[in-house]
Amino acid sequence: MLEYCMDIDQTSTFNSFVTMSELQKNLPFCPISVGHYLAKEKYFTKRDNLQNYLLIVTTGGLGEIKTTGERYLLERGSAVVIDCNEYHEYNTKKGHDWDFYWVHFQPLNFQSYHERLIKNLTCVTLRNPVAVEGFMRDLLSLSFTPHPLNYLQQSNLLSNIFTEMVCSAETGNETKKTRMDVEKLQSFIRQNFKKELHLDDFIKEINLSKHHLIRLFEKETGITPYRFLHLCRIQRAQILLKSTEKSVTQIAYEVGYNDVTVFIRRFKSFTSFTPLAYRNKPVQIF
């Protein structure tokens, strides 16, 4: 099936290859058609059973894509590859324009990228969108001058784009995992700050090396895991000092300190007050 509305600005441009040379057919990647669309609000395409792949790189505005039961927003700096044999639809998001480069290409040697970019429809946020936009611009420019050297450059440009997409996806996954690990450790510390915790307990919780754990935690939160532990203790102590009549010693033990002197020193380093001075400090109402 094929349904579409070509609601695009007259400055949009594209080019198609009517025939492919033997050289093109034997290159790792072979573009069939390539273009740059400035799409307006009514633009859309619905399609299946097309025996090639489609790469879309969004450089402005907003688009949407739906295939294999998933829907994604196509924002500036994102890229996606679609298997056009499967049903898919893409369109300008309502109320917006959509500026994007696209290229249909033959899947001559795409299997190594398929699992990461196609299997579950991954819309990738690019690490270096400016570079990828430049690759797409060069790809379009080269398409207007048939020449063996240009065919080689086009194949290389597509390879660079796909590699950048895979690296961007892996970086995104690693960032997400890092954030999840840090959040998991924060939750563990909040629930167990009254206990005597050591670095080995942190390592066991999220299974990272000592230096890697400290570096990632500090990168995400701005403080070390140990400082976060003491912060949780001091914040609880502040509540107890203001809401109970418990002694400083009792509160010290309750929040995880076995030495009241250490507790007082830690408390002052975080609040600039001793526990008793903090208790007697008037509550400010704003």
C-alpha cells in the first residue's frame, strides 16, 4: 500500500537513481534516492512492501513515525532507519513544520547494523548531529553528479552515519544504565543509612569497581557516595532535633553514628551549626 500527501515547501529537493551501475550494486551501501524536505503540517506517508530501507535525519521542527506498533517523536538531532518492507507511517507533527534529510538505500550489507537500528525501531539521539547533517548534505550533493568516485563516497558517508547512530545508541544506553545504577545506590543508602555502611556494601549493591562507582556517582550527583550517606543521616537528624526531645547522643546513634563527637563534627560541616544550636535556632517562616 502507499498513501501520501506531499505538503512540502518548494525549496525542498531530492534526486533518484534511475539505474544502478555494477559498481554501485557491489558497494556496501547503495542509495536509491535522497532528498531534503521542508515539510508542512499536512505532509505524511503510509507505506509497506517496499524492498529497501529508509534513513531519516531530522534537522528542524518535529515529525512522528509509527511502525511495528511503536510511535516516536522525531526531533532535531535524531535519526531513524526503517525497513520499508514492513508497514510504517511518518508525518509532520500537528502544529509544526518538519525539516529532514532522507535516503532510501538497498540493504546490500546492512545486516551488522540491523539488530541495533531496526529490530525494535530505535530512534537515536545523535551525539554529533552537526556532523551527520553534513554527511547527509554531502550525500545529496553527490547524487547529482554520477561518477564512480562519487558512488564510493556516498557508500562511505552512509557507513559513517550508521556507525555514528550505533555509537550514539550505545552511549545513550550506557548513560541510562549509569543513571539507573546511581539511583539504585541512592535508594539503597536512603533505606540503610542508619546501618554501618562501607564501600564494599556499595560495590555489592551495583556491582561496579571502587573507582568506577565513585566516579559515576559523583558525575551524576555532584557528591561522593560517602557524602551522600552522611547527608541522609544529617537530614534525618535535623528532623529529629526539631520534632523530638531526644538528646543529641540518642539522635546520633539513631541516625547511624556510634561516636557523638563524630556526629557533631559532621552535623556542623553540613549545617554550620552544632546540633544544640540548630535545635535552638528559631524556625523561619516564609
